[in-house]
Amino acid sequence: MQKLLAAAGLGSRRELETWIEAGRVTLNGKVAKLGDRAGPQDVVAVDGKPVRQPENAQPRVLLYHKPVGELVTRSDPEGRRTVFSQLPPGRWIAVGRLDLNSSGLLLLTDSGELANRLMHPRYGLEREYLARVRGVLTAAELARLREGIPLDGIPARFERIQGDRPSEGVNRWYRVVLQEGRNREVRRLFEAVGHPVSRLSRLRYGPVELPADLAAGKWRELAPKTVNGLFRQGDTAKL
């Protein structure tokens, strides 16, 4: 059931599982449950609205260069600008998030199945960031960041961390790689060793890099061949 809803572009599978558990989904007029299966002749609805079952269309993926000051949400009560207002028409699902003060690569797709593959921890897709932090990290602090620091009781760490770019006064630039997408993880790791982040930009998500010629606030669509490559988990070649 959740796979069908994801394929319809309603969200990621993990999000849709919570919808099913909450009783928001019905199958042929009855409340659906996890494990239910639906075929082409079945009537599936979310919050009482029928879901159009998708055809076998080619999934689409957009690369968006998110600037600082945009929210990764469909609407904002305060009227702030969102990334979705900058995109072409479509039911786009954000692959992970970037907070208001972060910039860089954001992937969006109309395929819930692909979004799930790109975000699920079991696939271990790397995320690479460039961070400007206050002060110089000591060897002991670098070791802690590589070995792991508990965040909310769960260890988090950088797979790789190295200095990058010339220094700017008291600030230093670091390039970091991690395999999770927990809320504000990069910022919280640096804060845990006493070096708050003043600028943060995502450079890469899995095998997809932010194009050097893609200006902030602009998007570009991936070629179908490249999108198909994203379904092959474990492929770390640059696309």
C-alpha cells in the first residue's frame, strides 16, 4: 500500500506508513493497515480523496540550488519564501531537507519510491557539506567527530572531515561527509565540540554533485539515464 502511494507522489514510504497507521488511508472503503496490497481495480483514498494510481511513467528528478532564506516546506504561515514556489509544476518530494540558514544542493523527485531509496539509512548514501566554523579544530576534536558523538542518545559522526579553503579571520572552512540526514546533524556535531557553524552548504548527495554553473535559486532536471542510475543503490560514481 505505501509503495503504491509513494509511486503516486504523495510522499516518502516512511511518511506514508504513518498515514496508514493513523487511519488516513482507506482501501475499497475500509481503513487500510500496513501490509495491505492494492491492485489496479482497487479504490484507494487518503483523507477521503481517491488516489489516482500511477502509470509506469519515467520518474523525474530536479537539482535545485537552495539559497539561504528559503524553507523546504510547501507553505509557511509567516509567508516566507519556499523552495517549492521556485519549481516547475508537479508533485515534488524533497529528498531530505536543508534548514533556513543552509544552502546548496537539494534533490526533488515526483517518485516516492525513489525518494525512499535516496533517504533510507540502509542505503548509506553520503552527504557532503562545506561548513565555515568558528575557530580551529584540535586533533582531539577532529578525532571525536570521526569516532562519534551522541546526539539525542544516538551516536553521530563524520565519515570524513578535512580543512578546505583559506581561513577567514577567526573562521575556518571544513569539508565533511556523513551518511545520515538527521535534523541539523552537521551543525549539532560542530556545536558539540564548541565550534558553531556560521555558513553551511551541501555540495553532494550520493553520486549527484551541485553543478558549479547552477546559480542559487535555479533548478535543473536530471536526464532519464541519470535518474535510472539513482535506483541502483551502491553506485557511487559521479553522475
